[in-house]
Amino acid sequence: MRPAELARGSGGQMTVELAVVTPVVIVVALVLLNLLGFIEACAAFDQAAPDAVISHGVAPSGEQTRVVAVDSVREALAEAVGREGVCEVEVSAEQLSESDGRAIFSASPLLIRFTCTLVYRPWPRLLRMPGITLEAPFALRHERQLVVDRYRPGVVM
């Protein structure tokens, strides 16, 4: 066969290959983008969580209750992470007592464990086309715990 005949016979092959590979490249790029976003959010969260718990959880402004402390820590962490719509911040606090069966230093009976959780929802969360709606089936979670004594501001365990 002559080169001109070979070129005419395989003219559509590159178009078909491009049509097959393009969706795969887009999906890999979205996964990579979400992975890098999650790593960035985790890094900011890990740096901000201890600071928020120590500064807002130990001595919250206003009323000195656990609910106010949890809300203050949640607001500070959400502001530090700064990814509204993609990241959610959950904070909970529980009183540690000697009846738990855990070994706790008895000189500090008023220890509180703050559990800060970052929930990352991948982008795009929803894919809407006529007749169907697809939603991301999972969310990535990252957790950080810190134990403090609310009545002695310098005590962190």
C-alpha cells in the first residue's frame, strides 16, 4: 500500500482515541484537585485546631459554659479553614472523669476533651443532567482531639 492510502484508512482513529481518553483525563484531574484541596484543608485545620481550642475553648468570651466554648471553637476553626460549601467543621466537648476507668491525673479532675472534626465534601458534589441527579456518595473526615483544663488556662494534655 502506498502512504496516501494508509493515511486515509486511519484518519478517524485519533478522534476515537481522544473521545475515549478525554473523560478519563477529566475524572483524574477532578480527583487530583479534590485530593490537593483536602490536604490543604487538613493542614490548615491541624494548625488552627489547637490554637482555637486553647484560646476560645478554655476561656470563651461572654458566658463561661461548654456550649459557648464549643460554638466559639467551631466559629474560629471555620474561619481559619475558610472553605465554605466544601468543608464543614464539627466540634464537641466531653467531660473526662475518673469514673471512666481511664488513668487521669487526679490533681486535675476538671479535664475536658475537645474533638474537632473537619468534613470535606468533594467538588462537584452534585451533577445534574436532564432526568438524573448524581451526588458524591462520600465525605472525607479528619479528626483532632485536645484535652484541656478549663479552669487552669495553661494546662494542656
